[in-house]
Amino acid sequence: MSATSSSRIIRFSVFEVNLQTGELRRRGQKVKLQEQPFQVLCMLVERPGEVITREELRSRLWPADTFVDFDHGLNAAIKRLRDALGESAETPLFVETLARRGYRFIGNVEIPAAPHSARNRPWQRLFATRNALIVGLVVCTFALLFLYYGHSLRSKAGQPSVIPAVTNRGEKYSPSLSPDGQQLAFTWNGGSGSQFSIYVKLIGTEELLRLTKQAPIDFNPVWSPDGRYIAFCRIQKGENGIYIIPAIGGAERRVREAHWEEQDFDDVLWLGGRLSWSPDGKVLALSDRPSRNEQSSIFLLSLDSLEARRLTSPSRTGGDFNPAFSPDGRTLAFNRGLSIYTVPVSGGEEQYLSSGAQYGWGLAWTPDGRDIVFAQAGFLANAGWLWKISARGGDPERLQFGQGGIEPSIRGNRLVYSRQELNLNIWRRKLDSLLSAGPPDRIISSTRMESGPQYSPDGSKIAFESTRSGAYEVWICRSDGSDLLQLTHYDSISGTPRWSPNGQQIVFDSRVFGSNGNTDIFVVDSHGGSPRMLTGGASAASSAAVPSWSRNGRWIYFASDRSGRWEVWKMPSTGGSAVQVTHRGGFAAFESLDGKVLYYAKGLNVPGLWRMPTDGGEESELISSLEPGYWGYWAVVEDGIYYLDTTAKPGIAFFNVTTHRTTRVFDLENRPAREAPGLAVSPDKGTILYTQVDALSRDITLVENFR
């Protein structure tokens, strides 16, 4: 659809584009927009739903003989356009980015019909017979209008509508619709604090029923098929497990003990669902570890015998979670790591459906059992969206609604999901000595996400990752937080920057190609320029992430799953073949200052910090208390290692590598950021930088007339 010469006005949402006068108006008020962003908007709204390639934009905005930094110019034009429209790359309302391809307009475009012209006739020619004809035409017209508007209203009434469902202050998780779609169960911390309980509300009202009141963490409520009971998960010392309680309140009973622990808090609330109730009411599908040292698998718990049958046995890091019964109860969908699978409930061959770097945020079947709705989201549910994929496999399809959405639940023509807003910032403390620190100071902050700080070798600059430009990009600034400079402009997910020993280059990872969901390693000059890719590319079947330099600058270490699980590899810093370093699991790695020892964590699900000689040899565990998922919260200095200690209140501790003694240095003011690089120490050991969550909120959203 495109605008014709007779229709020079295009409307979408509250905006109006006048192609003839070159104006953008919002609710009638003119919006200031420069020429190039306006030209981009015109190309997008003239072809809604189509991909406008970067090459097309180049040819329209800049003639062939024009010399310009195209990438920077186009990114700047898109940013100004998004500012004018009140959106961001993370949460697009109208302009969707397709990495390295172009952009697509995803709003609903309305092109008003051109006004009809009518020839004037002399009043003298109006005879009685014509008057009768006009009366008949008027009657017919009203009849047609009545039929049209009646159909229009019925059609509009059947269109999906998105409305808030639960907006109480605080963190709300795992929404679950009752079988009749009239009630909503969810997890809530009551407005603040770390205790989470199960609540139920009737949709359309504000009255809440609190079902559980005792445990530190109750989560993941699911309804029985008759709507009389709710099963949920509990984390409480000595009482971990799955419980069932009447939906109207009453006595609860535990039906299975579980191996969840309190340090799993972020996993169970921020990422993985653990329960699904079968349509016949006889079985609960659950995700749990077979033992404390194993990754999660899917089990089927008989509610008659309370015996559990193991259904899946993952071989890759990440575990199995988010079980979801199909409407007929014959098939179970689940996440394995960040991939989507199905498996027959009776047992049998698993079917791989799709995978992506951000696919582990919840699953729900459509009522006809044909499709699975899932959430795709970035780090800590940032910039989420709802998608669907056929239960037989194929290409995922993005839903028209579901912006910011994760944790979908569907009953009939209603869908609910969670929507999260998160703010991370980088803080600083002066180290009075190895074992004491001064007061906190927020050094790099915005309303978005700031994480992954790393000092340059001379201590004069800081590299970090930030979403302040719309997507995760690599930035640098002075050591006091001033003079910020954006190094990458991929409009994707780029981060974990690490300086070369001479300070001239920065290595980082990025999902710039995006289509396969994998990450690759890049190097960029620390003064700016075009990054150089070292690994993989769009055709690679594995990921490479979380890089670092050897102390002599000859090697770059990185984590890769090319062997079937995450291990540490290394490759020449100038490019070349990679060599596997670890063989029992490994993720984020740093060399000791003398280059003789390699320290590394083991990723998302294995605790501890490990070490091995850089010239080869056996590994040994150095710090057992580093929690899984906090692979980026440690920093190597000459005498030892600073790391995140969560044995009590989260804080920073120092481990002396010679004496093996651990000393608490300071407590964090707020929650640490899971799955993020979060700690750095200046070369002179005088300052420590750390990332923490300064604001977190989640609301629950309802979609009526979901189809």
C-alpha cells in the first residue's frame, strides 16, 4: 500500500504525516523533525509491513556521489525519528529494526480516501420524479450505512485489545489464567521486599486474595483443569517443593520435594517456569534437578501415586524448564537452554522447533493446539516481545501486540503476560586498602542499562556496555565517567568489552547478524572505527562470547559451545584457528597478572571460580561460593580476586590466592545484576566498579479477543 497523489496524508496511531507539506503532527500538534528522518518515515509508512533495506535508504537520503559516513548518518536519522515518535529500539512501537538488513513499519497505517467531486446541476432540473428517486437513494444509503457500521462495530469488538491487568507497585511474576479465563493467579512481593506470595484476583476488579503467607518465595502458580486448586512452587529452607492449595484459600499440602535453593531466586522468577497441569488433571509436569549437582530436567508427577517419571535428559548446558502441556495433553513443549522443543508425554523422540539467543522466557499453547506462543527478550527481560511458532516447526511469527512481553498464559480468547522495566547502573567505591572501601558513588548511569565496566591498562578510561542509544552497544568514557563515546553502532546486542594490554584495541561480543541467535567475537580500535570480526559469522552453528586478552596480547580467550557445551577456547588476536582450553566446562576467563594462571567461571548453571595453568594441566576449584549466573562478578588483582559473595547479603569479598583467606569488603546497596559482567578494579587497585539493579518493576498485561 502506498500513498497516491490524491491522498497525501497518512495516519497511524496519534500521528499524521503530510507528504505534501513535509509535516509530522501528533494529535494535531506539529512535531519537529529534520528532513532526513522525515524522508525515512515517508519510505516506511508508504510501504507498511515491508522491509526497507539500508541500501534503499542510502539511495534516497544520499545521492550516489555524496561522501558520507552512511552507518553513522542512518543510525542518527533513525534515532531522531524514534525520539519524535516516542519509542526506542528496545521497545519499538512503529519502527522495527532487522539487524544488518533494514527497517520495517509495524504500526497500523490509515490512508484517508480522496474526496469525491460532484458536478453541480441546475436547481431548475429537479423534478418530482427525481425527488422520489433521491428519497429512495437516501433510504438505501442509510440502510447500507447501518449495515456497514454494524459490521464495523462487530469487527472492532472482535479485534485484540491490550489493557493493564495488575499494576500494583512492586514485582509481579508468572501470571496464570484460570480455566474459564475469569481469574488470574500470580506471584507478587506485596510492593517491596524479597518475600513473594501467591495472589488471585478476578479480572476486571482490584480486589486481591492472598493465598500463601509464610514462605520467603512462593512462585509459578498453575490452575487445576476444574479451577478448584492451584499448584505452586516454594523455596524455603527445609520445605522446598511443589504444593497444592484450594483456589479460594485453605490448607496447603506438599506433593513433592524439590532441589531448588534460595540462590535460584533469579532463575525461577526472572526466567524459567517450573510447572504445568495436564488437561485431565492427573499429572503435573515439573522442572527440577535430579540431584543438586545436575541441571534441570522435565519430570511427570502422578497426583494419584505421587511418583515422578523423568521425561527429558538434557545433554547441553542450560537445562530443561518452562514445561507446557498441549490442549489435548499428548505433547509437552519446553525450553532447553534457549531453544524450544516438544516431546510426546508418553515418551519418545524430542522435536526441535526453534532457538534464539533470547527464547527462554515462557511458553503457552494456543487453544487449538496448532501454535506455541513464546517470549523473546533481551537481558533480564529487557525489550521483550511475544512471538508464535507452529507446533510442527517453521519460522517464528511476531505478534502484533506483546511489546515488552514475557511469561505468556492463554485461556480461550484471553492472553496475559508480564512486562518488565529495569534500570542498571555502574557504581564506584574507593579502596582504602585491599580489604576496606569508601562510600558508594554512582559513576555511570542513565534511565537504561549500564553494565560490564573494564578499566583501560593505564586506568584513564572505562569501557562498558549500555542501552542508552536504544540497543546494547560498547561505549568508553574517562575514568571519572565524563566524555562518553559510542564505539559500536550495530543496533543489536554488543557488550562485554575488554581492553588489549597496550590499550589500543577493545575486544567484545555481538549478535550483530542475529538470524541464528549466535554471538561472535569482534575487535575494534579503542579510538573508534570499523570493528573486525574474529569468529563465526552468520553461517556459524555455534556461539563465541565473553572474550578477554592474554597478558602478552597474543591470544584472545572466549567461551564457545561448539563442542556441545560451554568451554573456554583461545585464538590468535590477529585471527586464526581456535584451540580448546578447558574440557570440563568453562565460560568467562581471565589470566593472572603474570600470565601463568587462567581463572574462569563455568557459566549459567555451575557455581564456583576455577583455575588452571595457562600452559596446560589439571583444573582446580578456587572459590566455591560464587553463584551460578554471576560469571561476570569477579576481578583479578596481583594478590587475589574480588568477587560477589551472596552467602549472606550480596556484597563484594576478597579472596587471597596465597593464604586462601576470604574477607568481606562491603555490602551492595541493591541487587546485583545476574547474567551480566559486573565487576572491575583499577590498575592501581585504588578503585572498584560494580553493576547493580537500581530499579525493577513488572506489571501484568491482558489481551482481550486473542486469536
